[in-house]
Amino acid sequence: MTHITSLALAAGTLCLALSAGSAAAHVTLETREAPAGSYYKAVLKVGHGCDGSPTTAIRVRLPDGAVLAKPMPKPGWTLATKEGPYAQPYESHGRSITQGVTEIAWTGGSLPDAWYDEFVFQVVLPKQPAGTMLYVPVVQECEKGVHRWIEIPEAGKPADDYREPAPGLKLTEPKQH
């Protein structure tokens, strides 16, 4: 292999690595598939701040049909939830639950742009057909700037077509008991 060929190969590899890094830089879900109707541990991965500025808040809006959310506290961050009516009543242990947590916010911390962290909550997923995509809109606030990971892809369009796509979760067949 000539020196020029190896330089060209190295440059091409670097370009691929950088483009892959930018695609992975969004706020994403660690586990991107789960059975419909199951308990789901949502791990939101935050890989960067806002153009070099530290992240100071992560705000999550739960998708319709996701119920019984319980966020995990994070040391150094203030945790708050907002409750509201569910789109559909949820049956649990013989009773109908019509409202609960609809939004979760971790605020007051400081996540440097050069670091990554995870924000965790559990939720019961809706009983929808396998293949249904659920999107979890997230607003990432920074000392300077904001990212609104709230774009929900149109049917047939990949999330990569959007500048700030919402993290997505594909529902699979429910587990058989």
C-alpha cells in the first residue's frame, strides 16, 4: 500500500467516524425495542451539550398511552414531575387509572459538553400493535442554548432526515405469560 493510498484510506475512515459520531450525538434511548404493554426502563443517553455549553436541564414528555411513569433521581439534579389526564384509562389491579405523570424534568445540574450521562425512568408501554413507533420528545436546556429533540418522523421517513429527532422506541409483540 502506498503512502498516499494509506493517507486517503485514513482520511475516509476519519470522515466516516465523524459522520457516525454526529448521528449518535442526539439524545437517544439505550433500548430501542420493547414488548407492547410491558414495563420499560427508559435510559435516555445525552451525548453532548449545546455547541460547547453544559446541559442544565432535561425535560421529557411521555407519549400517549405510556402510563405509571416513575423517574430515577440523579444526585446533583432536582427532579420534578407534572401530572395530567391519560389519553385512555389504564386498568391496574381492578381499578381504572385516568391520570398520572405526563412530564418529567431533571434540572439544576451541570453536564459538561465533553461528558455524557443518562437519565432514567420506568413506564408501562401502551398495548399497541407490534411495529408501532413511540416517540419520547425531549428538550435539552444548556447554559447557552437549547436542543429540542421533538421532531417526530413522518411515516416512511427515517429519523436521520431530521435535525433534532425525538428518541424512538419500536413496540414488539407482547410477552406471553
